[in-house]
Amino acid sequence: MAEEVLITSPGKISSYLTRSLLAVAFLTSFGSSMLYGYNLAVVNSPAAYIKDFYNRSVVSRNGTMLDEESLTLMYSLTVSIFAIGGLVGSLMVGVLVTRFGRKGTVVNTSVLVFLASVLMGFSKICGSPEMVIVGRFITGIHSGISLSVVPMYLGEIAPKNLRGFLGLVPSIFICVGVFSAQILGLHELLGKEEHWPLLLSLVAVPTFIQLMLLPWFPESPRYLLIEKHNVHATITALKWYRSKCNIQEEIEEMQEEQRSLSSADTLSVWQLLLDKNVRWQVLSVVVINIGMQLSGIDAIWFYTNDIFENAGIPAEEIQYTTVGTGAIEIIGGLIGCFTIEKLGRRPLVIGGFTIMGVCCAGITLSLILQVSLPFMRYISVTCVVGIIAGFCIGPAGVPFLMTAELFKQSHRPAAYIVGGSLNWISNFTVGFVFPFLQMSAGAYCYLVFAAVCCAVAAYVYAFIPETKNKTFVEISRMFSKKEAIPETQALVAPGLVDTLKLRKMNGYGTLENGSLELDSSSSAP
């Protein structure tokens, strides 16, 4: 079933990289994750045409034109409702992945994309601005689900030495989605007034390809074994995703994780937040997901055109320069994807946030000095490129990967709900607050983002261990060392304390090796 793409010496990453793994990574990222990036950028190019459509629609209904404030409000709602939909989708993840599985959720939620595509594609014909707004809301729901489920699925089907590589594939496709929207939105392609409904509805094409092919691939082996207790289906799935390796060893590792869980049931968000044994993991997910959005990347996109204009780039050429920044995103994502298994997660996150922090401070300095020092305007362009590259190398994708790695099976869906909802709330907050921050602080507003980036980098350096090439159980044990868990003698009947040598409990309230060691000099009755 699975065939190796590259066959090298044992222990190399390529010896475990099969066509089935690559196919699933590409299909889920192409048909789901890419749509997030596409929908982020697709409304920028046809903004003037969409506003004109809104105005003409209201005139045809009421006989009066919208004032400038009302028109701006309608368009702002069109843009921001995508993030509101994303928040709604992220809150649904736990229920969906428990009921339908990881792959099942990706497949079943594709109907949302087709519904949104129809609404947006026929909105102009029907003369209904509401269809555009509702379509954007539905695509947001799909993106909110996909941003959590796709990394979860890939993280569970990947062997431990490939989890980072496959986990960053979705972030590359998010960059590809942004780049595709920028390219297709050029005036020479679909950037004309008559084509904007088609531009918005193209999201159905990649999802249709995914829907035709993904159902042929198996569900996550971990979901099948730990949650469904289906050993036969687990073995079948592993045979699809592995080649010439000992799948028995992986099954034993999953069973060890299963034994270490205090319950096989999926925890709710409230139960996760109350579980003191995973408080460091929860805090880490909160910090890196909030930091990802409060790093200033959204604000940079907001101000990019002004920075390029101040640098002397002609207004008619700025759209092509913006496309160039999209290409930089893809290059940065590829660098992160192909170096994460060599460098690890920590260097990419720490390095990425540090680069962004320095460049945010650089933008503030260049904007202040460019009046007296004309060459500083080029420094500001360099800083924009640096922020985008730094973000895509690590902070763009590693937080979603870390959310999968820091938790065991029963805790993972709730962790993704926490991380995903905070991510979308932070995204919406930056978009809402930044214009006011810019008006009040001017160029100094970027120092706020610089401080956030440096603080997140310092937190990761101090508190998050390296998870490269480690099993989920091993990662849990690393975090459990931070907790002051008492020895377990108190849990054993007093008469057996001298007989049983108990190991320290790990962070999930079970014996570290799932067994008790009997003293050879005595026997239990």
C-alpha cells in the first residue's frame, strides 16, 4: 500500500517518508488549509468593486445611496466576519473530531465550502450583499475547523521523526493560498469588475479535488486504537502509512499512551483547564497562539502598501510588489518545513519571533527617521520583508504543531479548541484595535508588537522543551517534571508499601511505565 519515496540508510527521515503520507499531507493542506490563506487575501484586490456592488444593490432596493460610513461598515463586516466564523469553527472542533474522527471531519466539513462558494458566486446575479457576507462567514467556520483538524490529523499519522516536517506542510499551503489570491487578483487575470464573484467562489475547486481523493485514505491510527479500540483498523492504517518498518513497535507505543490515560474519554475544555497536571502545556499553548497573532503580522499587511508607497514605489506597481511578499512567505515556509527536523521546534519559534521583534523595532526607527534620512525608507521595506520571512519560518506553523505534540489523545481536541479560539480572538482584536493604536501612537505602535515578540521568544526559551523526535508519552513526561507530583506510596495499601516499588506518577495520573515492579524478595498475595 505505502511505498517509500526515498530509501536511504536506516534511521534517516526519508526512510519513513511514504507516498501515502505525502499524499494525505498535500490533499488535506491543499483542500483545507490553503483556503484559509486564500480567503484572508482574496477580498483585497476587488474591494472597490465589492463596495460598488453593495452601493448599487442598496440603490436598487431603497432608491438611495449608502453614505461613506455605512459603506465602509458593510465592507468591514465582510472582511471581519471571516474571523468570527473562524472562532465559531474552532469551538466545534472537539465535538467533530470525537464523533467523525480526524479524516472524517475534514471530509464532512467540505460541504461548507461548496455552500459558501455557491452563495458568493451567485451573489451578484441575485443582487444580494447578504450572500457575500454569509458566504464569508461560512468559509470562516470551515477555516476555523481546518486550522485545528488538519495539523491534528497529520501529527497523529506521522512517525515521530517526521511529525515536524508534515506538521508544517499546512502552513506552506496557507502561504500558497495567500499568493494564489494575490496572483489571481491582478487586473490582468480575475481582478476585473465582472470577475470578482468568480474570484471569491474558486475555493470550491481545491476542496472538490480533496473530496474525490481523501476518502480513499485511512483514518488516524491513534484515533482508531485509543478512542475506537479497533486494533485491526489500526494495523490496516499503519500499513498504508508505513513501509518496511516495525508497526508493532508503534502499536505498543500507542498502547502505552492508552494505559497512561486516566480515562479514554475526550476531555472538555473546562476539564482541561481544571487539570493541574497539564497546566504548563495549557499555558504554553495560550502564549504561543496569542503571540502568533499579536506579533504584528496582520498589522504589517495592513500597512504594507503605505510603506511601499513611502519607499518611492509607483502606486500602479505596488500590487506586483505585494505579490513578491507572497512569494517570500512561501520561501520562508519551505525553509521552516525542511529544517524543522534538523534544528528542532524551539530554534524556529525563538528565531522567528526574535527576527520579527527586531524588525518591528526597525520599522518604528525607520518611520521616525525617514523624513531626515531618505535612505531609511528602504530600511522599512527590508524590515517588512524580515517580519514576513521570520513569521513564516516558525511562528506561522509551529504553534499548531506544538498544540498536537504537547498533549495526549484525550486532551488534544480540547487543547486545539483553546488554542484555535484564542488565535481567532487575537486575530479579530488586532484588526479592530490596530487602526486606533496607530492613530494614537503613530510609528511607535510597532514597539508594542516588538515587545510581544520578544516576550514570547523568552517564554519559549525558558519553559518549552524541545519535542523533536519524541513520542507523545515522552513529551508528557518532560512536562510532568515541572509539576510537583508527590510519590504514590499514599495510594497503596500500607501493607504493600514495602512489597511494591512504585515509580513516580507522570502528568496524567498513571504509573510511568504502566506497571508495578514487585520486589524479588517477596510476593503479593
